Amino acid sequence: MKLILGIAIFSAALLTGCSPSSPPAYELSVYKDDCHIIGNDVYFSYNGADFVAKNQATGFQSQTQTATGIDITVIALQDGSYIIPNK
């Protein structure tokens, strides 16, 4: 019985150690006037730094046409890329 309990605890610890430690994607609220489009890419500023959301012009345009606020939603992914969802 102790052996089975030991194996179960070891397996749980091993599985927990293998889970991803970094958080999932998160949303940024970006001021619309800090954004501009070049080609199909959206260049934006957030918190004093400049970023590029590649191939996201459609999402940016849909948010600026339908959003009533002054901010747009940008999703930052773990790989360093950005998505601007259609609204």
C-alpha cells in the first residue's frame, strides 16, 4: 500500500513539474491614436515601448470602426507575437 501511495505521489509531482510555468496570452488595452498601419502590420505603442502586430490590419480596422472607446484590445501571445481580434 505504501508503495502504491509513493508511486502516486511521485507521479503527481512529476506531472506538475512538466506543466507550463508561463502564463497564457494576456490582453493589452492600447490607445487607438498610438497605432498606425503599414502594409498589413499594425505598429503600436504600449507603456512607452513600440511593438508590431504582424498581419493584424483587419482586426485593427474592425475595432476602430465599431469600438466606442478610445482603446483597442491587443492580445499578447507567449511567443512574443500580437493578435488584434475582430470586434
